[in-house]
Amino acid sequence: MKKGEVSFRIGGAAGDGVASSAETFARTCTRSGLYVSTYSFYQSVIRGGHVWTQVRASESPVNCHGEDPDVLICLNQDTADFHAKNVTEGGAIIVDPNAVKVEKNELKKGVTLVEIPLLELSRTYSTAQIMKNTVALGAVVGLLDMDFDVFVSVVKSQFGTKKQDVIDANVGAAKAGHDFVAKGNGRLQHPARYTKVRRMLVTGNEAIAMGALASGVKFHAQYPMTPSSSILHYLAAHGPRHGVVVKQSEDELASINMAIGAGFGGVRAMTATSGGGFSLMVEGLGLAGMLEVPVVVVLAQRGGPSTGLPTKTEQGDLNLAMGAGQGDWPRAIIAPRNQQECFDMTVKAFNLADVYQTPIILMTDLVLSESYGTVNTFDFNVPINRGMMADESKPEEFKRYLVTESGVSPRAIPGQKGFQHIAGSDEHMEDGTLISDVLAGLPNSLEERVKMHDKRMRKLNGMLKDTSGPELWGPERADLTLVSWGSTQGPLREAISRVNAENRIKVNSLEYCYVFPFHTDETKNILKSASLTMAVEGNYTGQFARLLRAETSIEMNHHLHKYDGEPFEPRHIVSKIKEVMKLA
Amino acid sequence: MPDEEVYEFKSGIKPMWCPGCGDYAVLNAVHKALTNLKLEPWRVAIISGIGCSSNLPHFLTAFGVHGIHGRVMPIATGLKLANPELTVIGTGGDGDGYGIGVGHFIHAMRRNLDITYIVMDNQIYGLTTGQASPTSLKEMKTKSTPEGVIENPVNPIALALASGATYISRGFSGDPKGLAELIEAGIKHKGFSLVDVFSPCVTYNKYNTYDYFRPKVYSLQKENHDTKDMGAAWKKALEWGEKIPLGIFYVAEGVPTYEDLEPAYRQGMPLKQKLGITDPRELIEEAM
Ligand SMILES: Cc1ncc(C[n+]2csc(CCOP(=O)(O)OP(=O)(O)O)c2C)c(N)n1
Ligand code: SF4
Ligand SMILES: [Mg+2]
């Protein structure tokens, strides 16, 4: 166990309540004042199989779920078999000896085996199987010397005032576990100071949904698909109270086209999906680009291709997002690196969509979408920029697709008298009339087509100026520069800190949140003084490195690709750094 | 309140349809219905897909989206839900609505959104120069079925009855007056209205011509068909051959629309709301 930090893991079968128990623990840590990062390992089954969740909690900020657990709750034999031997020195394993056997001689030094008759103790409070988890959680609260009242407050918020009997049962069961360890097995090395500083604990998806609410989203359409579904769940639960129409559509073709209809109607509109659904949206995205309708699209990546690994993570859809839609149309691709950026970049995406009247793609991946992280309380008072609207007093001058320097034309919405127009998916002239039919190819239309196409694509220049270049993190001069995009930030920074702490080489990191339009000049400027480079990304072909090379002609010296479905852990990156830098 | 002024709904852009195409009559009928209803063009939105028929919005002065093939209903749905005060009309072809877009068609009907969908059903793919459509009759020879269609046609009226549409009708471009009345009643109806129109493609469908329909069609309303009777509607929906019914098959009044039930509307209509969250305390507290 590290000082000031604990990695807690609970494992069982699907249906055992692993994720919800882990959430209770994560919230208890958060309310105790710790920084938290979680990861849920699960499979595409509803019952059975093997699932576990890790909650890493620390006195100092943590950006990834860490590695081996310090404290492990085994709800079934599988969990003991798979994880017990990995529990760190000085850690603890909690099992019900009537249900699970642990091979003591396989454990690391100083690991305490805490045997508690979980089921038996829980029976006093409830017949629900899941209550044994609560007994175990109470024991962990005791082992870590946490304030039991904080745990009680979490349970109370979870069940609300209406379910007093459920609260009493949970508190009673947890207290039984708590007292059991107090009597017998004592506590672990005091791991952290519990400052009780107040922070929020959110998943990436929740942060996106909150960012959308703050931005004034008024229409959200979505078809369920892991790992994007909890955006739908959050907005369905909270949206209507804030006037948001939340529509579960019949498919993703409908989601994107509904969002376009709503966007054309003048409200802020969004949709969210994963790669499969995004593939279905492709034609609609191009439509939005052509109609110049603002819409925000969340693409939460999972393992591909095809149905792929539905409950596993990957960063394999960058090519898809880059290439979505026939022909060229202006888009921005933003890949938030953590939960805070999920909120901030959603706000940004809505503003870019309105200002540039084009689809903005927000890319996350399963780890970021579904993992909890602590953030400072979000400021819901966010900047809102609806972009250029037509001059109400001059309907006679209105041309929906007026050619301008910025490429952005003043917008009008249905209901505005005198501003009627047809937004057409066919190539059109400034007033919206088609040049695809009888005019196509005639001398004047060639020019009109080029003018209109140029106009749309000029938006990329503006979006480039309105977004910032990559962030260089760590020492300015380094022996190795790691290049990444999106959620890889967490494990990557931790790996760099570990390597740099050894004082043998210096490593820094170049991180892209704004992926496209690509910040070519900034990239060249930074990378020209880099000694060696290595791209770190979660896909097979190095999709980001390819984009970077296409935009800058810079070839990465090394690559670290991961596509087994599990997220990067710092140690993977550390060992690759050592390998390429020949540090044995 | 619509004022008493009657607005011009023709845009001045001349349709490019082949001479004799059934879609001219549909355009005129839509125009007539909109003027009769004294609607204001800026409060009307016409959404279409892709096909000869889907060019229709350009010939009117309302707002509109000329979208992509098959996605009329989702675009119309999003727009209607964003601004329920608009009169939203979908237009397009049989390929658009009953082929590539048939999934959306069914779902739009079961939601009973207050929109009107006019399908110019020429039983052929016009714009792509004459392939079989989902309503092409069995044995019909087309470019894509040189030995004749071997699938059964979609029956849009039966599909609508099964899917929960609350106003279901069929018109004919050869009966422009009746067609305009059907469209007008459809727009007035609160709930999902289907107006399926036999709108002959004179260029690529040499079988389902005006002369094919004229001796067969008759008006349900002249036969005192009970439009409230679902059973009678089913019978009429399945009638095909020597006699083909036109007019209103079925109407259900007073069925709540999707908009009536949408919980978000308790806060007012989306377009007119303030943006953002004034009091985020509950959202923040819940995430602690
Ligand atoms: C996704 C997609 N597939 C195919 C097409 C080509 N296409 C254009 S119109 C059309 C069929 C038109 O038939 P219908 O909807 O009946 O309209 P009509 O021309 O007969 O009025 C097709 C297949 C397209 N535009 N988009
Ligand atoms: S091809 Fe057929 S549907 Fe198209 S305009 Fe000509 S007649 Fe009308
Ligand atoms: Mg057709």
C-alpha cells in the first residue's frame, strides 16, 4: 500500500451489485475529501460472468484507476482466484469464509485475510443477497479508519428520505461489518487524511450531460449503445425538469436526423452513440454539414470492429469520425481528456456548433465515459454563444447561404416572418435554390458550386483559431515526448511522473484535446525541438499518429498501441518507455 | 392567431417534373390546402427526402428542409418537438417513405405526432430512372426486375392502421379537388395524418397510369364509409383490384398526441425557453 492512497477492488458475478457497492464506496471516499478515480471491468452479460470495479482514492489528485488493489472484496470464488494474489503488500482481502476460499500461501507479504461471515451477519438486516456487500463495505470503512457517519450520509442520499427502512437495514449491516473488524482484525496502516473537502464525483458521460444542460440543450435524441447509454439515462432523468425533450429514437439514423430537425428549428440539439451507431449517423452528419445546422454528436468509443467488445475500451474510431460522410464538410473533433474536460468541452462544442453552424463531434471512450472521477464543483454559469443570426429588420436582404469571409452565414429559424427558406442537401446557391438539377454543370453553376463549397470549408479556419493547440505537459526539454489524444492523459502522466522521479531521463507529454481541425503550426513548433517521440494510443493502426503525420509530415519514432480492450495502466507505459530508452 | 390575410404559398420556382407527372397535382393541392387554411408561410415547415417528389418544398414559400433519402420523419419529428407551434408537413415518394424510410414511418405513426405526411406514391423509383419500389405491384417489370417483381407490395394504408396513425387517407392526382380536401383535413387533424397519393409517374411507370386508376377508384365518403370504424377501415384497406377506394379510411379524434404527453413541455416550449440552468444545486448535490 502507498501512503495516503488506497486502491479498493470489489469483484463478483454480474448481478451481485458490484458496481453499485463500488459507487457507494467511491462516494464515501469523495465525501471524506479524497480524490477518486474508478474503473469497472464488466462483460456483455446481465447475470453471471466475472465483473469487478476498482476505486482508487488518494489525498492527491488521481487521473486513472491505478493498478493492483490494496483492498479486495471477493464476493465469489472467481474473484479470489483471479485477484487475491495481486493484492499489494500490507493490503487486505475480505471474504465470507463460508463461501470463498483463499490460498493463503499465494498472497503477498503482510496481506491480511479478513474472514467475515458476510451472509450470516447480513441476514439480521435483510434477506437481500446484496446486503452482504454492505457488510463488507462497512468492514472496509473500519479497516481504513474512515468516518462511519460519512458512509451513513452516502447511504441516505442514495435511498432518499422515503426509504427509511432500507437505509436502516444498510446502515445496520455496514455497522455489523465495521464492528466485526474493530473487534478482531484491527485496521490497516492509516492511509489518508480525510479532509472532507467537498467535490463532485461524476462519470465522463454524466459530465457531458451536465455540460449539455448548462449549455441549454433543449433536444436530445439517442438510441442506447454502450458506453454512451448513461448520457441518455442522465438526461432522461434530469432533462425534462429543465425543459429538455429527451427522445429515445428508433435507431441512430433517426437520432441524428431528429437532432438536425431540432437544430434547424433553432434549439440546441445533441445526440450520442458509440461506433456502430455513429456509422449509421454518417449520412446525417454530412446532411448537417450541408444544411449548416448546428448539432453536437458524442461518439463514445468501445472495442471494434463491428459489435466488437461492447463493454471494453478502445480509441479506434478516429478514422471514422475524420472520414464520416461523403465529400468534404467542416467538422471539429474534440477529445476530452478527463471528466472535467467532458463538461468544459461539451460547453465548447455547443458554442462551436452554433458559431460555425456545423456538426461538432465529441469523442470519448469507455474508460472515460463510464469511469468516475472527482472534479471541483462544476460552474453551471457557462458562456453561451448562439452565433450569427439574421438581421430581423431586413428580411428582404436575407440569404440563408450568403457567401462571407468567415464562411458563416446569418441564420434564421422557422417562425421568423419573411425569412422562409429551404435548407437543401443538394448543392445550392446563396438563397438556397438548387444547382444540382438543371443548373448543374452549366458555366455559371460551376462557379457557384465552388463558391459555396469554399464558403463552407472556410469555417475550418475559424474553428482552428477558436480552439487551442496541444498541451505540452512536463519538462519543456525532454529525452522523449509522448504524444496522445483524449483519455490516455491519466495513465500517461502518471507513467511520466514515475519515470522522471527516477532521475535518469526526462519525459514529457504532448496531449491533444482539440483533435481537428489539426493544430499544425503549434505541433511543428513543439515537435521540432523534441528529441524522440512516441505515440501512445488505444488502437491497432495508430490512427492519431497517422493524422499527425498527414498534417505535419512528422513521423513518430515509436508507437505504443493497446487494443486488448482494457485501459492503459501507468506500468504499461513505463515499461514501454524503458524499452525504447533502453533503461533496463 | 393566423390573421385573415391569405398568403401566397407559391415560391415562383418552376417545378422540373416531366409534363403530366402526378406531382404537379399534389403541389397544387398542398398549395390550395395551405391557402384555404389561411396559414402563415413562416409558421409552416415542409420536410422532404430525396426523389422527384421530394423536390416539392422548393416550389412553396414556407420554411423547409430538403433532406436525405428516407429521413423525412425524423427531421420532421425533431423540428416539431423543438417548436410545436409550427405546422409541420412531410412530403416525399414511396421509395423514400415506404422503402428506405419505412422504419421511421411506423415509429412516427405510433407516436401520433401532430404532423401530416403526404406520400406521392407512384409505385416506382422516379428519380433513379425506373426501378421497382416497395409499392410496385407483383409481376411488374422494371429496370431492376426485368422478369417482374416477385415480392408483395407494401400496403401503406394497412401499415398505418396497424401502427397507430389517427388520420389515414388516400388521394389521387387525377382528382385534384378531392386531394386538396384530404390534405386540408389532414393538416387540421390533431395527430398523425397520412395522405397516400396515387401520383402517376408518366415516364417510368407505364402500368399504374391515370387510365389504370380512373375506372377503378371510387370515393369512400360517397359510400358513407364509417371512418370511426377500425374494422371497416381494415376491410377497405385490403380492397384492391377492380375497385380501389379513395378518401378517408380512418380517423380517431381526441387521441393524445406525443406533444400532449411530452413531459418537457411542462416547462414551456423548448424554443422559447431560457438557456442553461439557473439553479444547479440539486444536480450538484446529487453528484457529491
Ligand atoms: C441513401 C441513398 N440511397 C439511394 C439514393 C438514390 N435515390 C435517390 S431518389 C431514389 C428513389 C426515389 O424514389 P421515390 O422515393 O419513390 O421518389 P420518386 O422519384 O419516385 O418521386 C433513390 C434510390 C439516395 N439519394 N440516397
Ligand atoms: S420521372 Fe416520373 S416521378 Fe419523376 S418527374 Fe418524371 S413523371 Fe414525375
Ligand atoms: Mg416513387
